[in-house]
Amino acid sequence: MGKRDWTPWFCGLMLLLGWQAAGLAATVELKADERGHFLTRAAIDNTDLDVIIDTGASTVVLSQENAERVGLYPGKLDYVFPVATANGIVECAEVTLRRVEVGAILLRDVKALVLPRGAFEGTLLGMSFLSRLKGFRVRDGVLVLEK
């Protein structure tokens, strides 16, 4: 009895599940809100958070409160990196997020900054996430992310 080739079956399964044959490509479309911001839910280290996609932010940024929610223990971080924010210069901590998922897009080992309590509320997905994608573009109020 000969060896069975599972490749066609596996590729068919991947297509059935909505993935391309390699299982790596994905596209996510986000419609801007009334202020022109792109808001979505992201799973950061398996914790769902509301985030703003921000092409003007050089990195992913988490408030101390959201860092606590994803299990980063911000009280044990070294807040030694000065960063210019809309509210002035603040010292922040550099971290690496194990997983960042937006829809069907998953990136691993994403660099991020944690700001001290009170310096910022929420989470921004900046260029340390976006620059690792195949591409992103805005047309007619829709942000398209491609991996």
C-alpha cells in the first residue's frame, strides 16, 4: 500500500476554513467612527481590549490599567524610557506582547510601551504592529489591514 499525499486534503480544509493555503494571509477592514478614528477589539495576550489603530504612534501603547488586564504586572516594570505624548514627556516601560490579534490577523512578539497610571487611558495599536503587516491603507473611510 502506497504512502498517501495529504496535501490536497489539507489545502482544501484551509480554504474551507477561510484561510489561504499557507494559513498565514488575512485581511481585516475597519470603518472609521464619526470622528475618523479606527476603533476595534484586539486580543492582546489572549485578553480582549478596545483599541485605537493609530498610524501616528510609533509603537503599541498600553495604559497601566490595560497592562494589568493582560497580565504584564506593571508595578514590576522599569519605567525608564522617556516618550513625548500629547500630555508631555512621560517615562514608560518597554515590553514584548506575546500575541496581538485583530480579527483574523495574528502577530507574535510585538514591541509595546506601558505608560504609568494616569498618563493615558486605553490602548493604541501603532507602527510596531502595523509595520509588520504586508500592508495597510485607508480608502473612503475604511482602514484595510493585510497580512
